[in-house]
Amino acid sequence: SGVGTLSGSYVAPKTVWLPAMKAKGLEISGTFTRQGGTISMDLQLTNKALQVMTDFAIQFNRNSFGLAPAAPLQVHAPLSPNQTVEISLPLNTVGSVMKMEPLNNLQVAVKNNIDVFYFSTLYPLHIVFVEDGKMERQLFLATWKDIPNENEAQFQIRDCPLNADAVSSRLQGSNIFTVAKRNVEGQDMLYQSLKLTNGIWVLAELRIQPGNPNLTLSLKCRAPEVSQQVFQTYETILKN
Amino acid sequence: ELDDGLDEAFSRLAQSRTNP
């Protein structure tokens, strides 16, 4: 399972994005983080070739949220055979936008002195959940009413034995904010909001019944195509 | 919290969602 950061935002363990056999000996593992509003791509480069690697550079294809490197890929010294280096690449969201399928798909090109290599990875959507995503209560109620029912999507989060307060605080660590909490007929109803870096708001209702490990998540958004990935992010944060 | 009517509005929302 993943590890938390100081701010509480969920960080998945690094996985292999580019196996050495597909990149003439260069292996790339990585994960994504968001801490205090700064998004990073945390990379591990390993040289499994017989020759030294130099002249690294990285580039992203256009993507749904305009994610782009905010600095060049800095590998300070040549990478010798069997050597591994850890790099934290800062990202911003001012790059070119193109809607990807799935929405969180990122296509990456990495070059070194040997060749150019390409890979795709999926980023957890919460890296684009902003810190000021708590919607004012009156606006929440008006927006909830205003978004048509066709735009509501419902999901089950199974096997999540957390109570409402634990759920609330864990989600807040990843910029999903509880706006109101009510108890109706024994079940807790959390009303939550989050905002994406492109200004899209997502409103949520999370139902928690005592003794039932399955939660019901209802999402309302004017851009309902984000709902599936938002649901997956809830699952990832709550189950890890 | 100030009693601005919003507490009541959230209760009504939660109620309506439980018993539509």
C-alpha cells in the first residue's frame, strides 16, 4: 500500500513505467505527489545497459489538465551501468490541453544519449484537486440543486470500514472537503466538494451506514465525464 | 456556527435524499 506525506495527501508506491527491455537498458519507475499545491512526478531512473547514459530530457504530450514539466529533467551526472538515481520533477498545469481517454492518461517521452523512449501512465486525479476546493455552504446547496439529475453518478465503495470522521479527515488530506454532515435514520451523510485545477467543481454525497462497510458515493458535476476518475480517487484514498 | 438557515437546508437535503 502507499505512504502518506506530511500534508496527508495519498502517494502511491512507485511502479515501473518503462521496463529496461523496452528502452535499451533504461528503466523508469515513478509516482505522483501533490504537497502544498505543488505537483511532482517522482522518478527513479536505473541504467541497466552496459554503457553510460547522459543528456536526459523529458517531454509530455498534451493531456486533459495541461500537466507539463515546470523545470528540465536534472540528472546531474552521467548515469553509470547499474546506477540508480531518484529525481523529483516539479509539474505545473499550464501546458497544452487535449482531452485524453481515459481522462488521466499521460503520454511521456524521455530521451538520453542512446535514443528517445515513449511510455504512458495514469495519474491519480487528486494531484489536480486544489487546496481551496471547499465550497461555501450556500453555494453548495444552490449548485447541488442547479446541476441536473442526469449529471449525477452513483458508485459503491466496498469494504471500507471507516467511520464518518475518519473518512472526512482522510479525504481532506487530499483536498476533498466536507462542507456539511448530517445523520438521517442512523446513517451519516457527508456533503463534500472538490475543485480541479481547471476550475471544474465536483459535489459529492457520501453515505455511511453503521456496521455496513460499503459506502455509497453520489457525484454531481457540470462536467460528468470526470466522475469515474473522481470515484476511483475516492477508492484509492479510502482503501490505502 | 451562525444559524443562517443553512443548517436546516442541509438537513432537508439529507432527508430528501434518504426518503425521496
